[in-house]
Amino acid sequence: MQVIILPLAHDVALYAADRVAEVINSKTNPVLGLATGSTPIALYDELVARYQAKQVSFRQTISFNLDEYIGIADSHAQSYRTFMNQHLFDHIDIAKSNTHVPLAESKDAIVLKKSAQDFEASIQQAGGIDLQILGIGLNGHIGFNEPTSSFTSRTRIKTLSESTVIANKRFFKDGEYQPHLALTMGIGTILNSRAVLLIATGKAKAEAVKVMIEGPLSAMCPASALQLHETATIVLDEEAASMLALKEYYRWCEQKRQQLHEGNVR
Ligand code: PGA
């Protein structure tokens, strides 16, 4: 894992936007994996700003989102489709037909299973994901792959853990129906991406970040599966990195990487 520690959440967003821009500008048909949640909002704001400044175009980009709640319509205020439209898709030149958020409105298991299979097939058809953006849950989840998810799992129905339901309660109005099920890319699906970039900011994430990077490979921390990925980059602000035992080593690695890049190895 490449661990990058930056001073502030804003720096994390800028770093992630640079990586996204790099992929978009270097490929004819770039395929992005996208995430919802509070953490990537600053990244999406930055991408919108770069699009408005004509620094990036998403005209050829295809996107796949990690997950969607089961049983609510795309148009629902809390659907992840709505989130993506509001925070990114409505403000850039991506073709909506090229954006994929798992279709999970049905409550019929057969329909949902078919939808999950179709989603996997669409990723294959697009040639696989070039760069998958990820956040991390307080319980170490990636996408909605909750603790004990198989490292080889594919897109499927997943029951949310109590901690995730509580963490996401803030987005729902009092008394509003809050789904307990989701359709999520599997950990195996995520690991198939050519590169993954996980972003985490704030003190609340420090424990999950520590377990992901320095803990054992364990289904109890789904994000620890990223230890198996050849090109996983973890970008953290100081607060999210605050519990890492090898923090100074990661900084040193980045210094050396930079020196190597500049042809100035010491
Ligand atoms: P957050 O969610 O960015 O809202 O903290 C991250 C996640 O649960 O993956």
C-alpha cells in the first residue's frame, strides 16, 4: 500500500482530483469507480471546478458507483443516484447514459440478483475499472461490504450493519424510511480495479484506518483486503493518520519516492 499523509482534508481532495484527472486525460475511454459519502464531496467539488475551468472533460468517461440502497427509487432524495447527480454528474459533461449506479429500486430478490449480475457484466463490457475511488466506514467497510464480507465477493445484496445504519441516519429525516439493505460491488469486484484510491479524513476514521493498513488481513476489516491490491493508494489527512504506528516511515517512503522521481536519490 502506498500511504500518503497530507495536512488537511482539502489537500486529500486535491490529491484525489489530480489522480482522477490523470486517468481521464491519459485514456480514450476512462472508466472511473466512484463512491458516495461525506468524504468524496470535496473531491467532486474540485472536479466540478476543474471542469468549469476547462482543465478536464468527462465526455468520454464511463463511471460505476460502488453501491445503492435497496427499495428506494433513483429519484429519492437519499438515493446514491441522486447524490451523484447533485454532487457531480449534473455539473460536468459526462453522458448520464455512461454513469452506472447499481439499480436497486426493486425489493424482489430475483430482480436484484439479475441487476447485480448485469452490473458486473457492464463493468466487464467497459473494459474494467481504471481507478476506483473509495471511502472507509467507521467499521472498516468499503462500499457496503460490511465486516465478514468475503474478499472474493462480487456485486450482491448486502445487509447493512447496525453501525452503518446509525452512521447514515443523519441523512434521513425523522421517521423517514431508511433502507437496511443495499446492492454493493463486492470486495472481489473492487480488487479487480486496475488501481484503487481510498481517501479518509478526520479523527473518527483513525481507528479504521489503522486496522486497514497495519492490522492483519481480516474479513472483520473489509478494507484490509486492499493490502492484496498491487496498486492501492491510501490518502489521509493528519487526523485520519493519527493512530498509525509507522506514520514516520510512510512519510519517509514518500520523500524517497519524490527524490527518485526527481532523479535525486539520497
Ligand atoms: P463517509 O462514509 O465518507 O460519509 O464517512 C464513508 C463510507 O462509509 O464508506
